[in-house]
Amino acid sequence: MSAALQGSKFGGRRAFVLGVFLLLGLVLWGRAFQLQILDAKFYQRQGDVRQIRTLPLAAHRGMLLDRNGEPLAVSSPIKSIWADPRELIKHDSKLDLLGYALEMDPGRVRELVKKGVENKREFIYLRRHVHPRIAKALQSIKDRGQIKGVNIQREYGRYYPSGEITAHVLGFNNIDDQGQEGLEMAFDDWLEGTPGKRRVVTDVLGDAIEDIELVAEAQPGRDLVLSIDKRIQYLAYRELKQAVQRNGAKSGSAVVLDSRTGEVLAMVNQPSYNPNRFSERVGGIKRNRAVTDVLEPGSTIKPFTVAAALESGLFTADDVIDTAPGRFNVGRYVVRDYRNYGELSLTGILKNSSNIGASKISLQLERDQLWRAFDRLGFGQSPLIEFPGAVSGSFPHYSKWSVVRQATVAYGYGVSTTVLQLARAYAALASDGMMPEVTFQKLNGEPRMERVFSEDIARQVRTMMRAVVSDGTGKAAGIPGYTVSGKTGTTHISENGSYADDRYISQFAGMAPADNPAMVAVIVIKEPRGKYYGGEVAAPVFSRIMAGALRIRNVNPDGKQVYGMHPVGIKK
């Protein structure tokens, strides 16, 4: 082949390659011209309508469980409705349809959207924790293309299976699943989870059309096992409610403690409310009266006066106090008994609930002796419990006592306490002088105890209190098959600096079995109509609650005939 032919062939190939590159360049230039100039507005619009948004992922809150693992508070999936107000406001004609679907006033929907736009929000809730019926209806009209820009998001709502039975102990959460009352509030940090985040693409109308990535996983909260026994809680609630209704009372409270550990087995109040209904979470009905309301303990404090007397060494169980003629002048104040009991032993003072006997004991003691005994029991001190709003009551220092105050404190006037504090003090007598720290959590280890009386004194007082139930003012607290130690109390209600003549608080505090108590219970009924003595109103409630609780916890009967009754119907 000649050199000329070879050169011509090589030149043609080069021209072809150059032509291809030139053509590719022209194509790329044309495409760039189209994207940057001709179709710029189109692609700008497409970019604007597809936005990347970061949305929260709700975290599952930990459950509240009773001591046997029964659920008391659970978090259930629930739907909430959200939208981008900037997009939704462009479709005003669809807001009526949206309002009807959400079962809301369309005007309210417009107001929410407008406010969201004014505040430059990209995310607003239209309605949270909706009924499944509403979520289903909204999804249906979305699927038919009747409305855009509205999204359904999964959250969690708190549900309380026992409703009003556990309301005052557990409390409730707000719409953001944060504790607002009771143990939900006290243990909020423990129970709450950590929300997660996900990144999504939304279209022009704000609909989430694609998940891009999981930014952070939601971390569930931790479960909490409480000391509450659901069975005893229900029993206490039922009996207290019936007693309040039967006596036409204004309110009532009941507390049951494990006297050996300080665990709260039951705590109920009347009236109550259903925490599952937002409409009922209003006013003073929400407060847990057993820890937030104070009362004068009245005669239920007399066993501690007797304990202080024995501790002083000035008295023995066999000592006799003359209470005749049923009136006792202390300065200008007159202390009265129900009737003239004459000479009474310390046991007799408790059995007959003699105010004169308790006053004469107190006035023979040094003021600091009685005060220190009551102080060790926690009266007037901040309670060491995991409950918001718990109050300390009032117990003035002995340096501020008058002679009258020294006399009246001995039978429960001039000192105020809560139902829970009184129950804890009784637990000290039940536990041979060792007072437990009260807790709402189920204990796995040893309870925290503090000695407040000697074992001998606690047992002596406990024995004396048996006479209150066997042959005294508290006969109605007796339980077939079990021995019971306890004390009745009846106090006038204080108002405007004086005591009302016809308004009372009926009380009973006790423990069973008397020789080796397993549980302590305190019952308070406020302003009963008709009968008002603690032995008539509160003692029968104690009997029914404690009898059931002993059987539920498999506490064996004492094994002997008690108070003239045979242990019939007792399940071993």
C-alpha cells in the first residue's frame, strides 16, 4: 500500500474521532442549555416540591406493674394527625372536609393552620391521640385523593387498666406522655423513653412519600415494679367506697402497709376519678388525700403516749390512773371522757379511749420525753417517700407547748399528720419497735428500718391494744380466726380556729395478727352522717379490708378462737 493511501486512511479516522467528540460535546452542551435555560423553572419547581424533613419517632414508656407483675399502667400505640401549614393553607377549600374527617370545627382547623403559617412553622399537630375511627376515616379520604398534605403519625398514649381504683397512686400523664401526678410523675425519668428521629421526603402537599434514613432509634423506657398488690388495692377501694356511700361521708382514705418492710400494699381515696378520661382530671379530686391532706389523729395517737410513758420508767403496765369523775381541768380547759371510767390501768385507758387518762400520763412526763417519742415516729417531719406533694404535717417543738398543749397532744389534738404517716408509726409497734421506711417500690433486698422503741415496749403496747378490739371501743374491727391490735379515733374537724360541734373524722388504725403482725392498715372517714365514732364507722372497714388482705397474702390464722368467734370460712 502506498504512503499516500495510508495517510489518507489515517486522516479519515482522525476526522471521524474528532467528529464523534464534537457531536458529544454538542449534545452535552445542548442538554446543559436545556436544563439551565429552557427547563430551569420546571426543575426548580420540582426541587421546591420535594423537601427533606426530619420527623420524631415516639418512644415507648415503661410499664408500671404491681408486685405480682400485673400491669397497672401501659402505653398503647395511638394515632396523631399533623401537617405542614404552609402547604395546607393553599388548599382552603379542602379544610371543611378535613375538619369533618377529624371531627373538629372547620374554623378551628383554619385557625391552627393560619397560626402555624404566621409562626413560620413547618410542622403542626392538627389533632393528637385520635380515636381509631377518625384515623381510619382520614386515611380513607387520603387514599381517594380528596385531601393532601395531612399525615398520620404513630405515638403512644397511657392506659390504666384499673381506672379509678389506682388513680390516686399512679396519677396520669399529659398528651406528651410525661408524668403529671402520682408515681407517673415521681418516676418520670425512669419510665420515659428517648424519642428517635427519621428523615423523610415530602411532596408538594406535605405528604411523606419516602423514608430516607433512620437518624436515631427510639429507646423505650424502663418498667417499674411497684409494692402495690392489685388484689388488695381493689379490695380496699371497694370497701372504702361502700363505707363512704353507706355513711353519707364527704371523703375517705385507706392505707395498707407490709409492717415488716414498709411497702405500700394498697392506698385508696374517695371520691376518685378515671385517669383514662381527660374530662375527669380536674380540681381537687386528683389529689391523693392519704399523703397530701393532714388531720389530727385523735385517740389513734394514744398508744404512742402509753409507749412514751413506759419508756420514761415512771409507769408500768399495771399502774392505775384515776379518771373520775369524767372531767379534768387543765388551766381553763376541760378534758372530758365519754363517761366516768373511774380508775383505769394503761390497758384500760386504751380500751376505753380515755382522754383524761392520756392527759394525766402526759402531764407527769417531762415535755421533751413525749415530744422525743413522737418525733422519732416522724410526726411533723417530711416523709421519706417517692410521692409528689406529700406533706409533713405539724408537730410543734415542746419548747412552745403550754400546759394545755401538753395535755391535748397526748390524745391527738394539737398535732397533725397524714394517713400514710400514721400507718408508718403503727408499723413501728407492729415490727417490735423498728419503724420501716415507707416505699412504693417492691423491695428485693432488706428494708431500711430505724429503732424507735424497745422490743419489749412495742410488744406491751401491742398487747394492750388487743383489748381495744376484744373488749373495747374497736370491737367491730375483729376478724374471725385472727387476733387484732388497734385503736379507734374520733376527732372534731377544725374550722376557723375552733372545732365544729357536728363535723367529725372517724378513724381506726390497727394490725394483724396481733402477736406477729404481717400488715398495718389505717382507715379514715371524713364527715360521716349519723354515726360518727371511729369504732362504728372506720373499724368495720378495717375488718373487711384486713380480713381479705390476710387471706390474699396467705397469712395463717392464729389457730384459736378469737373474741367469741370461730375461724369459719378461713382459707389456709
